[in-house]
Amino acid sequence: MQELLDLILKNIVTNPDAIQITTSEEEGREVYTISVDPSDMGRVIGKNGKVIKAIRALAHVVAIRQGKRFRINLADENGGAQVDNTPETEEVAVVEEVSDVIDLSDTDEPEVKEVTEVTEE
């Protein structure tokens, strides 16, 4: 797992020599804490956390294949850690019928209203 994280991070950051990955054990799972150069923190987190979420998703696939439990934390500039708070199982809402989501009307074509004026409230 550490090799995978190292490979991914080295291809994302501009200063690959500053990457540090520490490993510890907590509550029966491996905890990987990633530390990068402060100037690369935005690259690792990504817009709205998309990059770090993608890294965690890839690591999750590897962990399932290996039968392991893990957590990936991202160390901030002050040495603290941004903890991975994603649930291990995600709840998914199931829609019973399409009509629960979409208002099905009796007409074949949807009613289109022409907007002639926009007002600010």
C-alpha cells in the first residue's frame, strides 16, 4: 500500500523529495499519514477534495484485494492530520418507482413557459 501511495504522490506533486508516508496501527487497521511540501498540499487535496478522495478510492480497491482495513490521513503544515472521515460503507437511497422522483403528468409534452422578464428579489 505504501508503494502505491508513493507512486501516486510522486506523479502529482512538484517536490517529490518532500513526500513522507508514516504507517501506524489503530483499532485493527493500518493508518497511513501522508506529509508533502506545503506548496503541494493543494495539488494533493484537489478541488473540493477530489484528488485525495480518488487516492483513497484507489487504495480502497487494493485493500479489498489484500483483505486489509486502512485509513489515509493527510498531515497539514503544522504536523496535525486531516483525518479520513469517509464511512466504510455508504448508504444508497433506493428509488422504488420513477414516479417517486419525477412528476409524471397526463400530457405527452411538457409545458414550456416563456420567460419574458427577470426580476431580482
